[in-house]
Amino acid sequence: MKNLISMRDLNVEDIQQLLALAESLEKDPMQLDLSRRVMAAMFYEASTRTRMSFESAMKRLKGEVVAMIGTSGTSVEKGETLADTSKIMARYSDIIVMRHPLEGAARYVSEQVDIPVVNAGDGANQHPTQSLLDLYTIKKSQGSLENLKLALIGDLKYGRTVHSLVYALAPFKPEFYFVAPDSLRMPAYIVNDLKNMGVNFKLRENLDDIVPDLDIMYVTRIQRERFPDREEYEKVKNAFIISSQTLEGAKDNMKVMHPLPRVNEITTDVDSTKYAYYFDQAENGVYMRQAILATLLGEAK
């Protein structure tokens, strides 16, 4: 692994090694020392959990962080290109973690610099580090990644987290339910890829009758900022609202996950149930992102 741009760049062995290292670092974070390393955070787009968990991950391993948060007050406002900005940041750091609104931006930057690049989200395309922490969370909650039944709910068209997650889980023989309004269905290219890989999935517009079968319910926000047409957003913004009543009849070990932030798609009464796992999921981001940073910097043991 030189870079982490897409889940399609990883094989099962890569994934298993990262999962094992994340588990080891959760138990003993002091085993690695990145005190002579610097991470550049290039976030052209808003972020809370991803940016802060990467910074926390680096600092807890004694590394340093230099950050460009948004473009206000930077040379981007003067017309500096993405290529030039990334080349400069590469002179100041050992690894770049970047988020950008344009699909393909992270791969483009990886072709401009000689240090590792991590895609922390590029438009509606991919979010591989979220998927890796999701895999870690799923394995912790279920004991295995094999043969699980998962419902992916909400914005499957623009939701980069679910785009990455289906590729991440594909080698582990999952059964997916893609639950979304017709206008927010999983993109055709992903559906075709899953067919070619022999992955089982069903397209649904509601949760009727499937909750008792699920191991994981993965809920996503309807992302207002991704819609080119505000009217289209208004039609679907409340398409799915998961409450404690929705979860009646679920398996004891079923877990509700969400990449966060949530708006109203999971009501707060779910938080106190045994099914809520989204805050644990966010915490797991630190351990997985420590594993990613250490691996790409060649410091993993």
C-alpha cells in the first residue's frame, strides 16, 4: 500500500492486516511512535469526525499535524491549483489526508506527489477510511465479517460511505438490502460490479419484514448538499426515520450504524437501546486511522 484512495485498491489480506493492527492499537496504542512524522490535513470540505479522528490518531501516536481547513485565507483564493497546493503540502509533511468535493481529486493528488495520500472523501465517490472503520466496527459487534445480512438505508446514490462499504464487504459473502427511494438508488455501476462479483443483494423501498433478519442496519443521512435540485431533496428528505419502534423484533445482537452526522433519520430514543452503535463506530475511527497512518508510513509492526 502506497496510498489509500479506494476500497477497490485493497485485497482481503490488506484489509485483514489493517483490522488486526487496529485491534492491537486499541489495546496498546503506545506500541508505535510517530514522533518524527507529520501529517498534512487538506480538507477542502467540511468535516468533524473524519478530520478530528485523523488528528487524534496522529497525535496519540506522538505525531504532528499541519492543517488546511477550507480554502479561506489560503492561496487557493488567489487561484493556486490543486496540484501546486498538494506539492507544497508534500514538502511540509510525510503523508497527506485530504477531502475534496470533486470525485477523483484524491487520486489526482496521489499522482502529483511522492508521499502517501489518503482519500478522506472525494465528492459522492469514495470514503475508504470510513469503510475500514465500519468493517472494524462490524467485526467487533458481530464477531465476524462473514455471511452477514445488512440493510443499507437512505441516500445510496450520493452516499460515498456506502459506495465504499459494499466493495469492502464484498469478499466476505454478505447479503445486502439496498433500501432507498427510487431517486436515491445505488448507482448502476456499483450494482453491475456486485453482480459480476456474485454478491447477493435486493433493492427495496421500505424496511417491511426484513428487520428481524438483519445483523447490521446501516443508516445514512439524506445529504442536502449533494442535490443539484433542492426540490428533489425536499421530496425525499424524510424518506426513512428509524425509531426504537422500527427496531421491534430485531435480533439481540443487531446493531444500528451511521457514519454521522445525523439529522432526523435516527431518533434520539434509539440512543438508549442495545442496538445503537454509531457512537462506538465513531470512536473506532481513531484506532483504524492509526492503523492506516502507521501502515502507509511504513511504521506498522
